[in-house]
Amino acid sequence: MTTTERAPFFDETFLRRLEQLELASRRMTAGRMKGERRSVRRGQSVEFADYRNYAAGDDLRQLDWNAYARLEKLFVKLFVEEEDVTVHILVDASRSMDYGEPNKLDAARRAAAALGYLGLASMDRVSVAFLGDGQASGLRPMRGKRRAMELFRFLSQPRTERLTGLASAARAYAGRMRGSGPLLLISDLMDPGYLDALRDLAGTRSQLSVLHLLAPDEIEPEIPPDARLVDNETGHSVEVSGDDDLVERYRARLAEWQAEISAFVNKRGGAYVQVPSDLDLADLLFDVLRRRRVVE
Amino acid sequence: MILPLALIGLVSLPVIVAFYMLRLRRRDMPVGSTFLWQQLIRDVEANAPWQRLRFSWLLLVQLLIALIVVLAAARPFTATRSDLAANVVLIVDTSASMATRTADEDRLALARERAAEVVGRLPEGGRVTVVAAADTANVLVSETDDRDAALEAIDGLTPTQLPGDLTDAFALSSALAARDSDSTIVVVTDAAGDRLPDVGVGAPVIVERVGATDANQSIAALSALRRSGGAQLDLFVAVANPSEAEAVRRLEVYADGSLVDARELTIPAGQRTEALITTVPAGAATVEARLAGSDALAADDRAFAIVPAEERTRALLVGGGNAYLENALALLPRLELYAVGAAGYEDALEEAAADGTPYGLFVFDGVVPDEAPPGAAIYIDPGEDGDFGTVGARLDGPAIDRTDPEEPLLRFVDLTTVHIGRARTIELADGMRAIVATPRAAPLVAAGERDGRRLAVIGFDLGESDLPLQVAFPLLMSNIVDFLLPASEGILPSSMPLGQSFSASVDPRVERVSVVTTGADGSGTAVEIGVVGGQLTLPGADSVGVREVRAISDDPDLGGRILGRTAVNLFSADESDVAPGDPLRISDMGRVPEGDDGPGQPTRAEWWWPLALAALLLLAVEWLLFHRPTRRTLARAFGRRPLPLGGRAR
């Protein structure tokens, strides 16, 4: 990242702050290249992990000659090998996301940009994709901060997707996923197939974190007494009478739904984070996601 | 009580409820997704035209509003009695006495307050006409239901220096009352002797009396007489004290603006003190008398007099020779007096005709000539019929009835202490009028005009009365002579009352005149008035002072010439007596309300306006309910606003 090229999402100071963070990976993953992460593989590094008996073909340089001197047995020293991981960031780009004040999709782009930059700064491979119209369209995995501008440009592209088709889009992405690591889904999950989508994504070897993004008036709706609610995504309408009773029932249903998703994700070892679209990005990254150990 | 027809409006209540049950056309509102909402309303049948009525604060408020509006439309009222009718003529006295002002009292301000109260008491829908009444009536607002306009007119009332005369105001009120039988006339006044019409009005009259003080003294008379050949004038001044306390006032006399005399006068309560001042130089043109210091009414503390020009008329006294009469006539500087016995009358006439020096005035004391004299005449104790009227039997000890204070022939003349032994009954001829009469209307002194000649009659022998012994006698004789031989300063009389208009013929070459009024405070105002066909009509003066009429003309002989001068004074005993008078005198002018319903007019106190106000408030509540803020919008408006996720982080 050079200072001469202006970042579309953040300023320099914020990016520097971001570099203090990295995405948490609770599972030890096996990556292709040496990265800055601990791998389940034992390999060549300075951090000692274990011993094992020598077998033919082992690298003689790994033999613990001190142990041989004392015990007259050949042991090979095992080290924790630091490997790279792939950070998957999926942004729901359906029309239902293109709503709210502040706009949910804009908020999702910014969150994805920040999280992607975290990954790039940690020398992880970062794969970003938009989910929409039943497909996942994304960039080839990239690595290194130099690719940050490419990442930002991709995320700031206008989207024309209409429907989510969240389940089929997630399945499509999970099917061609390469490399494992943190998998961050940023979506309002307003799709009948949201559970299938979560199931498919949790079924990969990646560690799933769901950033459930809702607009303020989806959390605290203001409905006129006689209104016809028109779905931004499908165009379907629902007639409601916006009295206190209805709003109360809506709140209860929302809480129930969020609890349902949270339970589903947690059961599969993932993290579920509710994110209002008017939440400050710094608060999200340095407070909310850190407490939920999505970043550290 | 209500107007029941308006209750038909109650039909609106079930209509409102029906609207709530009807599935109305709804307002489209975009949302991100109806995903959750769809799960919420599965129990609602989307296509049914009616829905179950659910409790709603909005419905409740709207029903309340409808109910209140219907009730307001029903014009609920309570029947009350107001002392005012629907049509009120509010007459506010602005005559000179209303300018009474002391440290404790501002009479006109009180009148304004009282008049505003009357406007406040108007029944619902009542109309008011505000009339300012001084010597004439001035309608300020006419039959308006705009109370603000009426109050504004009342606020703008100012006192005048004019004598009070309610004749016009009552005539106007009568006309209004004749149009609307539901009328009341309210007069805000100090009831201090305003002139009233002879005929009452056809509506009840309520008097709102204002004022309390009576602490006023006035210059009641001022007259300058020129003594023949003298270096000084005789100035007669009378200072009246109508209050109930003796007063000591300093009288100052100015001749053409210079102080020439000053003296302390003690005036007993309810009386007047007269002074004869002989220090005024004969060359003075204008004399002013001034009461130094201040009292309740300022307008009557100064008076002006124009000194008459030296011009003499030959007068012939015919009769037995009454010394008092001769002295009184000889004192009049305007007269050059000659006296003959009854027998010498004819010779004197012939002699005068032969000399070409006719007599302008004849005084017949106990004598009536066979033929009317060729000039003005005074008949004293006429024994026979004459051109003045028919003489009848004698009256013994006739009393003197109350005299008209405005009568110019009795100006400065106090007859209250005069006694008459016997008098002749006289039936006056046409054109003659009684000036002083008995309580039974038998004339004692009369004056008038017959065939272009002015006449006066004194119906008793001066020797059988104490009149010649009193100060009133020379004044009466002076006034009678002034009437018979009208004094004038050019085209104008030497003295005029306030408010009196005047017409005179002027040189036809004069097209315009300038009328300069020099007020009591020395300020001068000038107005130009057009002369039409050689006839000049001057409007009445509205303040005390000296008026001077100057010709405006391109002709150097005419331009700037003084056509006449006159002194304008209040000289109104009624106005100077500022003590509040008897309100019954005025209220008796009105019709007594019919029926035995007690005082006041039946009227309605309507209650629609508080209902309308309540409906308005409820409408505001409905608006708030409809647009009630959520916790989030309140937090957005007042609370800490977090940086949005979609915003630029710092």
C-alpha cells in the first residue's frame, strides 16, 4: 500500500490501526506456503513442538544429537511449522442488502474491505466474493498488502444482482473453495435458504463467522398505521397496521430468529455477530469482533 | 341547550369505526426484505374487505374529535342575561370635562377602560358602534363585530375642549336602534351637564359614569369694555369655583401678551368671584385672563377677549328718568346716550332726521310709542301693546325660573338673587323669545327680531325690582345692547363659543382666506379655507384661543388684510363643573326594557369555542400519535450518534 494511491474506503491512519489486528484462526490449518500462522504440520521453524522416532528418509538435520548421546536412540525434533491460511470473505450482494440508512451493502463492503486488508497485512491469502443471483463471483485469492487496492476496487464495484439465492451461491462457493482458514459471511440472511447456506459454509474446513448485518429500521422498525411493506428484493408486499402490538411482535420474532442463527452457527464451531449498519467500523473491528475473537 | 339538528353529525362516529374496519388503501413503504414480516402476519387474511376491529389510540382520538366537532356544531349554550343587547351603541363622552386630569385621575383614560370593558361584555356575536361625542357625534366604528377594531377605536379617543352635547349621538343611536330592536345604548361619561335631546331614544340607555374629582375653577366670563376717552379699558372677569371647597387662585391678566395685572382671588365653594380690572391699557387689542397654577381642567383656566374698536351708536332714552338705567347705558362705551321725556320723543326724532344723525337704539322706559321706532329698541315695563307683543294683567312677586346657561343674552348674568315686586304679563309676538321667565313660562325678559329690527323687552319696572342694584344689571344691559347692536370685529363677532361654525359675506374678490388660531399655549395653527361666491363658512373652533381671518389675494390691497378677529372661549359652566353628575338624567332618556324578566337582555353564552379549541388540541395529539417518534429517532435527535458503519472512519 503506497500513500500516493488513495484508498477508496479508509485513510492511512485507519489502515495503520488495522495492521495491529489479525484474523483469529482457532483451528490449526494446513496451508501451502509458509505464512505467519501456526500450522498443524510440524515443520521447519524455531518453535519446538515434539519428538518422534527416526524413520528412514527423515531429514538428518532434524535429528536430536543430544538425545542420541544420552539415550542412544535416534529422535527427530519436530517444530511447529508456520503456514499461510486463506481468508474467505463473502459479501451478500442481493437487493435486500441495498437498503437502509446507512446502506447495508455499503457497510458490508467496508467491513469486507477492512477484514480483507487484515488478511493481506498478515500475509494470508485472501479470497473475496459477492454472493448474488445464486452465484458467487469473486477474485482469485491474493496475498500481500500490495494487492489491497485491487481488493478495494473489487469491493467498490457496483452490483447488479437482484436475488440472493443465498443457499445456491454459498454452495457454489463452498464447492470451489481452495485453502482453508477464517470464512466470514457478511449478510442480512434475509433469504429462505439461509440455514442451508450456513450449513454448506460451516461444512467446509474453514472457520465460519457470520456478520449478521441489519439496518437500524430493521432492528427498530417505524411502520405507519396503514402500510404496505414492499420487499426491496422480490417486490412482494405485505400489508400491516403499524401499531405497538405489531412492532412488539416483530421485535420478538427478530430476537428469536437471531437466537436461532446464533445457535446454529455456534453448534458448528462458528461465531455469530449481530452488526447494525450504523455501527462504527472501528467499534466493530476493535471492540465487537475482538470480543467475539473473530480478530485478535 | 343545543341545536339538535347538528347532532345528525353523530353519524360520523360509526363511519369512522367502519373506516377502521375497512381494509383501506395502504401507503407503500419499501423495506429491505419482507422475510420476517411475512412470518408475522400469516394469521391475517389478506384479501378480506373487513378486518377485526382492534384497539387503537388513533381511533379513540379520532372518535373524540368527531364527537367534539359535532357538539361544537350543535352550538351548545347556556341562557344568561346580559345587560347588553346584540347591538350596542357605545357613546364615549369626549367633551371638555372629560379632559379632567389630576394626580389621581385621568378621566378619559378611565372612560377608555370602561368602554373597553363594555366591549368585553358584548354578548356572543354582538355588534358595537363606537361614537365619540363632544358637541357633535363622531362615529369611529359602525356596527362591527370585530372587537379588536372597536378596542382600537377606543384607544384612539382623545378629549376635546368642546362643550358636551349628546343630541347628535342620541339621534344617531335612535336611528340604529330603530333598525335593530335588540339594541342597547351605553354612554360612558362623567354626566357633567352634557346637553341632552328633548326626545328620548327607543332603546335602553346604560350610563357608565366615570370620574370623581370636582377640584376645578374656571374663568367663567371675560369682557373688555372701552370707556369713552379713558386711557384704560374696563375688564370684567368672573372666576367660578364649582367645587365643594373654597379656592384661592391667582388671576393674571395679559394685554397683547404682557402681564398688566395679577391678583389673588378667593372663591367660595360653589360660587363665583367677579373682578373689575381697570389697568388694561386702552390700546390693547387682545386681552387674556389666566388662572395661574393648575387644576383638574386646563381648558377653562384661560380666556381671551378682543377689545372692541372705538365705534359709537347714538341711543335715545325715552321715559321718566331712571338713574340706574341711565348710568348703566352711559357706561356702555358703544353708546352715545341722549335722554328725553315721553313728550319730547317725536321732536327728538324729527331733529335727528333733520341733522342726519339718526339714533341707532331707542330705550323706552314705561313708554310705548304709537309707531315702532326706526331702529333697535328696548321696552322697559311697557304699559301698552307694541310690536314686541300684547301686554296683559300684572303679576305679583313673580319668581325667576332656571335660565339657560348657554343663552348669550345672559352671559355672565347671575339672576339667582334678583327679586321682582311686580311684572306685566306679555304675550310675545312672533319672532320674540323669552330670555328670562317665571316658572309658569310668563316672559320677564324677552328679545327677538321683528321686520328686520331687533327688539328687547323687560317686563317689569326697574324701580320695583332689586335688579338695578346688582352687578347683573349693567351686564344684562350690555348683553342686550350687544344683541340689539351686534358688535363685530370685521366679519366676525368679537366672541364665539367653541365648536360654533360661522358664515359671513366677504369681499367677492377674496377667493381664499387663512384662518390662524393662536391657542392658549401660544401655538398657532393656520388653515386655508375657500370662499365660495363671496360667502365664507368657518368651521367651529376646537380649542380656546384667538382666531384671525386674513384674506389671501393677489390684489395687494386685499392680500393679508385682517377680515376679522374673534376670541374663542369655553365659558361653559357645565363643562367647568367637572364633578360627575347624575347618571339618571341620561339613562332616563332610554326606553325601559319590557317584561318582568329583571334587568338585562336575555342572551346566550355559547360554548362552541372551547370545544373547537379542544378539537384542535386533539388534532395535534392525533398528529403526534400518527407520527410518534420511536426510541431510535429520539436517540438520533438527542442522543450520541455513533459513526455509521457505512461512513468514513477517522
